Amino acid sequence: MVGFIDSGVGGLNVMLECYKNLSEDFVFLCDNKNSPYGNRTKNKLLKITKQNIDYLIKHYKVSVIVLACNTLSYTIFKEIKEMYNVKIIPMQLNEKKINNLSKEVLFFATKNTIKNNNLIKNKLKENGYKCLYIKDLAKKIDNNLFYLENIENTLKKHLKNKKYKNINSVVLACTHFVTIKNQIKNCFKNNITLYDNISEVVETIKENVSEKNSKSFHIVLTDYNYAKYVELKAYAYKNLR
């Protein structure tokens, strides 16, 4: 079984793409108790992630765990991977693919990812690369899964800034932002290219599991809320159609 950890729907996006492409059993641990991750300290992220990995190993006997969150991947992956014998896979941006994008590139990420991702920090020193952080955006996405027009209004307040007018490629450096691809596109007059790193994670998982004849997925919340569980399930089935 493959486990996925995130504070909200971003990790579910990653699991669903894996479910579409692989025959395996999956479990997504939605850490809504500690959401959002974007502004958490490194020590706090280490502590809660260790608890969540221990839970998945004990209750689901996972052999592979995906840190389905760029914040976790760029803040604590090096430390957490040394603590376990199971394979732990981070979300990592592909520098080669980013180099192939137009030079007018926007990195769209959380504060922790911008702070800890050396690739982003190095690219921001080059002309044509910009970054955007919107406070509590991941939380807003989690709270508006079926009302994403609310998110579009928030996006437009930021993306209509003239400094982004020439952007034609956006790097989604947060798995939550995959949820709002259409809303992001609607904020630009020109056609833009969106890049996320989920496809690379699918390939990495494929290299680390033996595919089965059947597959399933489960959703677990750290702070159980029936309405939230139903909402995540509905979102999952909607995006698997």
C-alpha cells in the first residue's frame, strides 16, 4: 500500500493521479488537524509528520509514503527519510522541465517552499522569473472545493498586478494549486503553460511497487469530521470520472 500525507486536498490530487495510472492500494492521510502547513516551523512539521508516518505504518502497513506537499518535501524530507526503512518520496520540481519553460515564469508557492527551495531561490535571481505567495490560499482552497469561483476573485487581486502581465508559464509549487488550474488560467489574457510535478511522482512510485490486479483508495482525517470526509470523497469521485 502507498500512503500520501498532506494538510488538505493537495495530497488528494497527487493520490488521484496515481490511482488513475497505477494498480495499487492507496491511502491519503489528510492532516486537517494541523492545517495549513505553509507557515509551520521546521520542528513542528517534523513532529507532526513523524506522527502521521507512524500512524500509516501501524494501521495500513504502507511500504511507500509520499510527502504529497511541497512544503514538507522542501522543509523536512532530508531529516524524515533517515528515520524510516520504508521508501519516502518527496514532491520535487524538475529543473530540466522548468528550464524548458518560457523565461517569463511565475513560481506559485507557499512561504516555506519559497524559503527552502534552492531551485526557486536561484531562479529568482535570473531575469524573467518571479514568485507569488498568497497568505492562507491553501486553506481557502480546502474550504471552497465546490465553490472555486471564490478563489478566482482572490487570485485576480494578485495576478492582475502589472508585474505579472508578461507571464506565460506558471509553476504550481504547491499541490493544492492543482485544484485551481482553471481559475489561474482565467486570470491571464494570454494562454499560459502550467507545470506541476505530480507526473514525476507517479513514475517514481511505479518504480517502487509491484502493480496488482485490483486497486482501492482510502481517506483518513487526523481530526475526523464527517462533512469534510464526505466532501473529500465527493471531490475524489468527481475527479475520477
